[in-house]
Amino acid sequence: MKHAWLYVSQADLKIEQEQFRDEGKDSARLLADFTRLGKADLENDPRAQQQAVELLDRAQRLSRIQGYAYREPSDLAGIRKERPAGPRRMRLKLSDASFLDRLHGAWLGRCAGCLLGKPVEGMRSTTMWPYLKDLGKDPLADFFRSDEPTRIMKKHQVGPNHSHVDKVKHMIEDDDTNYTATGLAILKQHGRGFTPTDVANFWMNNIPILHTCTAERVAYRNLSQLLPPPASASCRNVYREWIGAQIRADAFGYAAPGNPELAADFAWRDASISHIKNGIYGEMWVAAMLAAAAVTSDAEEVIRIGLSEVPAKSRLAEAIADVLAWKREGLGWEEAIARIHARWDEANPHHWCHTISNAQVVALGLLWSENDLGLGICRAVQACFDTDCNGATVGSILGMMLGARALPRRWTAPLRGRLATGVAGYHLVKIADLAGETLAVSKRILAER
């Protein structure tokens, strides 16, 4: 068997060098080995592949430079020790019918935001922004279509694909919704007391390894070699702070309305099998925001409550605080996007797919949404980076804040009320049924002690 995704690659070695610089590790004594192996044929030279694996192991043992400014534990007790004050619990005043409407809105918003961003996933701003201008559709205010003028699509090398809105008959399968259904299935199967091992077992029983990407794929490889969580997250995992866990948060926030601490706890159990530090914090932040969004419709308050569940002196908290400051300064959304692009290089995969860069985009989408689903998801997607992930997360949170009845049909009608997933038992399901199932799971969880 030979599959490139299962090997340590030259790209992995480049990412690892960036990752340990992010973590403040002293890498000087390994640079020569990274340079040498970065030129080797790692896929076809077994000896070089083994050396690359050993190099990743050595990198994990690097010491931290003196004066590193951040405190970023990965264990739950350590995270809670470093977090700021927060409400932990909020009074939920919704009736079952009202909460069902919020859950329905969250599922619809997640699907709509994902569908908006999916056709342009991987498209850089240097393509998207001129493309929108040539179409006369800047700023973005609608779904992407496959039937735009041929000369404009050809000019920008944009081809029709199955995820354009005029091609879909329901919300198509995507990892951003597969993991939401996965989280719901885990909660339904195991209840409030589920463990990281339960998550790992669910993955291995229900998700083929080559249907996973980046950090999840490496974690899966580790699990299949009998390396349990949390070691499965760190061993040879160069993607350990990428966005993969952040997109898995939603079901855990849906299940804990008004209880951001519990939502973040659930998210930690899920994230810790594949991520460390800020990779974990991203999922905890989103889950806590969704729990808060069931209680308050103030986007800034939702963001701050989410931050109250992650370490105050983390890179994630610092980056989101910057976005909050830009809003207080009176910056427009386009200026805020420009500042994100000034900080992160979207042509660099480590920046494009990192938790923190995309978390800044999520915060931007919420803060400049004016509590309007369309504005929120469009501004998140037009920021580029991981468009479908960020559109989905912003849509989910705004959908929870607003409820299904308040969402404009122009954003929900293309879904036709249905979602396709790759998760057993949810292959083609009514979104309203998912909301009803989530309500039942949430009520059971909140009743458990």
C-alpha cells in the first residue's frame, strides 16, 4: 500500500518548523537536519522517511526559548487555571419551542455559510476579489453560481463545480457538516459522560482514514497504531494547531445552551484526540460561543464569553482581542480584513489553515454582521482563508442567536431543508429533524449529573 497522505512529506517538515517557532521552541540544533531532509525523496526513500519520522520525534522534545510570552497548556485542568473570569453558567429562558427554533436556525446557518464558502475554498484574495469586481458583485452578497459570464470565469480560471448554488438540490456533504453530525451522534450514543476515547472509537468505527485531513488524519494514524489520546494529538502531528478541531465544535455548543463551561469541556474532550494548545482552544471557544448565543444576541458578548473558557495569555485570546479592538476603533469590515491579511500570508498553508488566522475571520464575521446572517457569512467568506469553515461557523452562531424563523429565505431556500453527510444514519436527512434530535439530546444531557 502506498498513499502519499500517510507519509511524512517535505511540506510537513516545513510546517513543523513554523509550528515549533509558533510554540517558542529553540530549533537551532535541528535546522541542518530539516534542511537536508527537506530535499529528500521522502515518499520513495524508506531510509529518509524513517529519518523524517525520527526528526519529528526529536522536534517534540525541543526546549522553549526564555522569555516566551504565552501560557498555553493542553490539559483541561491547566486550561481552566489559565482562563479569565466568566459566567460559566447563564440563565436559559427559552421554552422548548423557542430553543428548537434556535437549534434549527443554527443548523440552517451552518449549512448556508458552508454552501456560500464551499465553491471558493482554496481561492486566494488575489483571485476572488477581482472576480467579484468583474462580476459587479463586490461586496459579496449572494451565493456563487456556475452560470456567470464565460469570459469572466475563464479570465479568473473559475470553473463550474457541484457546490455552486445552481447545481445543488440540498446541502451537499462537507467535512464542516459531517463533524457536526458526528458530534451529535457521539452525544446521542454516550451522553454527558463521553470521553476522548469514545470519540476516537467512533471515528475508527465510522470514518475511513482517507476521509480525514491534516491533524485528524495524523491522529487517526496514531490511534490505529494503538497510541491513545492525548498522545494521538501530538505524535508527529505537524497540523496540531490547524483549524480541524474548530470546525468540530458546534454539536457540543448546541447541546449545552447557557452553559459555556460544559460546552467547552465537551469540546476539549473532542479536540484533545487530534490537537494541542490553540488547536484545542479554537474548538472550546466556538462551543462556548454557541452555548452563550442561546442566551444573548450581542455578538461582542458572545465572543467574550467564548474567550472566558480559554487561557487568557494564549495566542488565540490575543488575536481575538485584536479584532475586538479594531471594532472599537471604528474600522470598517474591509479595513479589518486588510489587517488580517497583513498579519497572515494566505499563500502559506500554515497561515491559511491555522486555527488563529481563521478564528480572527470568524470574529470579524460576527462583529461586523449587524446581526444579519447574510452580512455575517458574506464578510467571513470574502475575507478568504478557509472560506467554507468560517462561513459555516459564523452562520451557525448567528443562526443560534436569531432562530430559524428570522433567517431570510434567500439564504435557506437553496438547502431545500435537507443535508447530506457521510455519517452513518445521517446520509440524507431533514435539517428540521436534526434540530429536533439535537433538542432531545440537549435536554437529556442537561438533566444528567
